[in-house]
Amino acid sequence: MKKKTTIITLLAGVFLMLAMVLVNLIVTATHHNKTVWATSTSKSAYENVMVKTKEATEKQYRIALQYPVFKQASLNKEIDQYVKEKEISFLKEMKQIDKKKLKKQPASLRMTFEIIPDNAGVYSILFNEKAYITAEKNRSVNEAFIINMENGLLAKAPDLFINPEKASRALHTPVEIKDAGLYVKNNSIVFLNEDKKHKGSVSLHRAAPFLKKEWRDQLTAAPSSEAVTAGKSVKKIALTFDDGPNPKSTKAILATLKKHHARATFFMLGSRVEQYPALVDQVVQEGHEIGNHSWSHRDFTKLSKQEVQDEISRTALAVETAAGASPITVRPPYGATNDLVNEVIGAKPMLWTIDTVDWKSHNPKAICGIVEKEAKDGSIVLMHDIHETTAQSLDKMVSSLQKQGYELVTVSEL
Ligand code: ZN
């Protein structure tokens, strides 16, 4: 009995000692890893934004983080997380460096930001991260968030786009969108290089098809503050091609348009988009616009609201998947429309002013003749890129229009 108690006491003692050592270890570890922060909050130039500053000075590193605090919890959650991730990855990188090296030259992380207001509650938050780990490992990175302070919506700049890579190529952005510091101002997206120098801009109008719908609506909803373009006005005309794409004739049309530096609009059928995604991508990459011409070319006025909705959204999704751009305008098959159809489309359907009857005549000379006779400033020409005869009519048609001083633009640019 006595023996047993002694053993238990002994075991308990050993256990207690082990536990104490363990606790001590944890405390030491925590103490060594813990960064001591000095934090403060101050006012910014904007009524609804405070500036939070978090600083730490340790033997091996220095951190200074400055970031905005908004009234909306949803915005703060995302920004806090972004800044926290920067801090964590900096500390992680630093741990891989020889401690002696760090004692000589401490590592540092500095985050600063700038707020650039645009219209209607939209603000760009431009972060700059300066990280110095060692002389070989240091960086300056610009990253942007676009936020709406009114509804609490936020996106990291590349996430504004359906497909940042395809948008970069089609829009010829001066910096790859995925690496860009950018901001939105005066109906333009302004791109910055590493040193925050202005690298060029793309108009929101031009970028609109490449933006995700929720952001397209917000960024383009603002009343235009764009200055009215001064100088002489150029006569404009929009060539449109329905029912494609077609691997042979659409390609021939693209080649002719390229030759003349002309742009056009292709009202595509979703079912054909799905069949020829690479061709759809090419159309967008060459600067043309894609319109929505339904999935299966049925008369919208004979369909239910839901069926019309499906025809349009299924096609839009196929175009987005193929080309990273959305069709902004809808042309109902046969131009057949009514109040219900218009309600689903949500805008005026994009019809035409010149009918070439190309599907009937199959005669390049006749097709050209109609366009030459009826062309005037603002005309929208209806053709079909599924007929080779239409493709054959194009070279002469474009030459003749350009000779008359017309600029060939997409329907959205008229
Ligand atoms: Zn059609």
C-alpha cells in the first residue's frame, strides 16, 4: 500500500515537472515570436475613412503597416485580411534568413496606401508594399482594390475582369492586369508601373465587355464626366454580321477587316460559339465587338419570358468562357421583339438601318451596291458572316466607305 502511494506520488511529481518544463517552453516560444505592436488610428482626408497604423520594431525586423478603416465591416474584413497576409508572408520569408545577417541589416516591411475617388461612391485603394528581406530579396509592389463605399462591394483589381489575361491582350494594356496597380478615374482605367508612374489608360467604355457584370454596372453607371471630344466629328458606320461564327467565312471577314484596320460587330449564336471558341476569342482579340444573337435562333416573340432569358444568358456565358468578354448588346433573331422581350433584354435591342439582303442575293456586287447607296453617318449595316459571298463583298465595301470618310466602328461606339 505504502509502496504504491510512493510510486504514484513520484509519477505525479515527474509529470508535474514535465508539465512545468512544457509550459515554460511554450511561454518562451510565444515570447520570442511575439511582435510588440504600437497601433494608432487617425483621420484621413475622407469623411468615411480612418487610417490605421501598426508598427513594430524588433531586433531583426521592422514593420510599419498603414491601411484604411471603413464604416462597412465587409470592406474592413477584406482589407484586414489582405494586410495580415502581407505580414505573415514577410515573417515567413524572414525566418529563412540567417539571424546574423538580420542583426547586421534588419528586414523591413512597409505598407502604405492612397485613396483615389471616382464617381458615385467608387474609390480605388492603391496599396504599395515595400519589403526588404536582404539586399537580393526586396520588392516594391503596387496592388489595387476597387471599392464601393455605398454598398460595401470590393474587388482586387484583377477580379474586376472576367478573364484578366484575355482582357490584357485584347485591350493592349500597358501592364498585365494581373500584375497591375491601377485605379479608376474619369471613365478610364489608369495603369501604373512599379514606381507608380502612369503607364497609360483604357477607357471604361472600351473595357466594359471584359468586366464582370456587377462591376461593369457600377463603374459605367456613373454620369459621364468625360469631356466632350472637341474638333471635327468623323462620320461613323457600323458593319454587323449575324448568325456566325463560321470557320471559313468569319475568318475571311476578319482578315479583310484587319487589312483595312476596320472594326465590326458579330452577333453570334451561342450554339455556334460553343462549337468554335478559338474563333470567338480571335474576334475579340482583334478588337471587334460580340453581340448576343440568342442560342438557337428562335423567334423571341413566340417564347416564354424564361425561354428568352435562357437563350440570352446561355449565349452570354458561352461567349465569356470563350473570349473573356461579355456581349453587351442583343439582337433578337429576325429582329423580332415586343415589350416582354425588351424587358428581358433590359435595353433597346440592337437592330439595323441598312439591310443588305446578303442571305438572299448571294451577290457581292449587289451587297456592295446597297451599302454604297444607303450609307450615312450612324448607319448600322446588317450582314451574315456565314456566307462566303458576304465575305467576298467586304474588301470593296470597306475601301469604298473609308474613301468616303467613314470610320468603321462597333455598334457600341456609334
Ligand atoms: Zn439571325
